[in-house]
Amino acid sequence: MGAPKAVILLSGGLDSATALAIAKSQGFELHAISFDYGQRHRFELAAAQQVANAAQVASHVVFRVDTAIFQGSALTNDIPVPHNRGEAEMSTGIPVTYVPARNTIFLSVALGLAESLGASDLFLGVNAVDYSGYPDCRPEFVQAFEQMANLATKVGVEGGRIRIHAPLIHLTKGQIIQQGLLLGVNYGLTHSCYDPAADGASCGECDSCQLRLKGFAEANSKDPIRYINR
Amino acid sequence: MGAPKAVILLSGGLDSATALAIAKSQGFELHAISFDYGQRHRFELAAAQQVANAAQVASHVVFRVDTAIFQGSALTNDIPVPHNRGEAEMSTGIPVTYVPARNTIFLSVALGLAESLGASDLFLGVNAVDYSGYPDCRPEFVQAFEQMANLATKVGVEGGRIRIHAPLIHLTKGQIIQQGLLLGVNYGLTHSCYDPAADGASCGECDSCQLRLKGFAEANSKDPIRYINR
């Protein structure tokens, strides 16, 4: 018997790179999945590839999601990405960068991949502390998805157990970065910005950049990526 | 205010055509979604289009699912579709025609479409009586998905309620057909066979054909579609 397999949702951001490192540290054979959903911050996908390579994953697939049917999100449409929102504002309501049912769709596809690989463990880098107000990043969502997944799948019905691991869910951004640095994550390969420059430099002002910079400050570490406005 | 919108998963089969007719009879504005997942029985998609047109839906989208990542199902690969399994055999275990996490993925995408349309109601033609042993056709799956959906989405969090309607779930195939005939469904437009001839004629022997034929017999009605072996 080889190592048990795990499927890791890998966006190319800081959180999922850390979740991948945690899955690796727990001895899983790593199968990464990334999603091409027409996101404007496409540097993410290149970053996901680099992070996957650095972690020496057993496989990495990019799943193309046809987003023509999704309307109304700033991440996939021409709505301006908000800049320089304060922490109080970020913690109020659901931002325009919300993509309808995104994590539900991504986890569902990852679940299909897991079944086809014979994997029972899925890793997801969601975080409910320093998060952006997305409903599908909360612990109650992850629990409900796991419960559903065990009723939906062959493995769940035949006495196995699907586990949705969200190892970062109760950590602050600073704690996530500290844990990742201990596990040797190269955050220089990751990409978080919702609104990067043409050369990939991060804006430093969108919600994602602000949370990232706050995290590195909390972790007493310097963010190795390039920013436009600094 | 116009009619409330509903998203209907429309495969082109008998069950989803009936679910569409039920949604219509309840006064919803109909938005159909079909999935192109590389199924071998591609006549389904043409049937879905015809059924959608006949019901005069407000919109119909075909969502392409990249199934390169799915392995091990007879519906998307070269595993032979079983023929002439008896009813006892069909009710034992999960058949090779199971596609990993299929309904989970389809419902998740439909949920994203519903959110982007401002719809709270989804209709799914699953059936737990004369079904083929798929775990994701059972009432407990549908309930768990609904619970998860209300935690996953903006509408759920902001005080609305996502409802997953599975109006056929406790009906026999015969009862489904009787209800559909009362609502004026033209079953001649639908397609059920997993293993059709090149001209679209149904095999009459796969699980899906056998359940369909049994249903028409129970409903004392003649199936209007063409079969190879009859």
C-alpha cells in the first residue's frame, strides 16, 4: 500500500499553498486541482503550477469552468475591484468579488476527482478569520459539504468516509504564514492580488492584498512578492 | 413582479422533462440547464433542447463539464454498458454507469446559475424508487445538498432560502409518466437509452431503457420513442 491520496484545491494563493504543505506534511500522496474560471487575476494559475511543482505533487489538473453563465461578480466581469477598503468595511456583508457558489462548484468537482482517484481526503485552504465575507468560507459550510459528500458518493455509501480538511479555517493570516514558513512554503511563488498589473505585480490595495500584507506583518515576515504601490 | 424564477436540471430524459413540466405548472419562470459531460448517449442533449423548446423556457444553457478528469464510468468511457440486467440485479449495489459526484457537480453549477439569476428554486428529476442505485439520487442526498446550499450562498446567508425540489423522488416510473401525461409532456421528445444506435433508436436493454419500458407498462401507456430490439 502506498500513501493515501488527497485532493488539494490549489488556487495559487497563499492559503491553498499552505494547505498543500500541510497535506504533504501529513504523508498524503498529493493530487492538486486548480480552476480556470475566467478570473481576471490569471496569474493565479501560473502560480498554482509553480506551487504544485515545488511541492512535487503526483498530479495537477486544471479544470476549466465555463463561466459564461455566471453574472455579477467583480472577479469575472467588468465591475471594478474595490481598493483600500478598511478592515471594518471588509468584515461587513458579502463583497462584489463573490462568485456565485464558487467553492461549492470547486469542491464538487474535486469530489468527483477524488472518487475517480480512490481518494477520500480533500484539502481546502479556506479561512474564516481573516476572510473576505464569503459565505462559502465558513466552518458550517465545510461541515455541511462534508455531510452531503458522504451521502453523494460511492465511497460514502459503501462504508468509507469522505473528509473535507480545512486546516486553516480557524487561523489568522499571520498564523497561516507562520505555519507555512515552518513547512518550507515559498510564498514568493504564490499570487493573491485580485487586480494585478500587466507584469504580475500586486496592487497592494484590494481586499486580498490587504489581508496578505497584514498577515505578513503579523508573522513578522517580509512578503517576498512584488507590489506596485510600495 | 414577474413570476419567480426556477432553475431546472434538464437531461433530456423522461424524469427531468416531467420535473420541468411540474415547475411550469407551479408558475415558475423556467431556466433550464443541461450538461455536456462527454456522455456517450449524446442524443440526450438534442432531446433536452427539444424538451426545453416545447416547454417555452425563458432560457436554456448547456454547461460543458471537462470530464477528462473523471475515470471509471461506463457513461463516459469505454466500459461496456450492461444489458438485460434483471430488476433484482439493478437494485443491488452501484452500477458501472455511475459517474463520480455527478449530481453534486450538476446541482452546484445549477446553484451558481440560480444565484446569478436571482432564483431560489431548483428542480431536479431524481427518483429513489425505480432508480439505478446511484447514491446521489436519494432523498437524504437532496436534503443534505439543500442544507449545504443555504450555507454556501449569498441568498441563504442574507435571509432567503434555497429550495431543491425533487418532485419525483417518491414516485414510481409509472406514476411519473402518468403525471407527465396529465401535464402534457411529449415523451416522444425525450431520450433515456445509455447505449443508443447511431440513428438514436434506443436499445431497450440497458438499465435506463428497462426502467422506462416498465414505467410505460405500469402507466398503461405506449412509449412513443423508437427501439432497436422491438
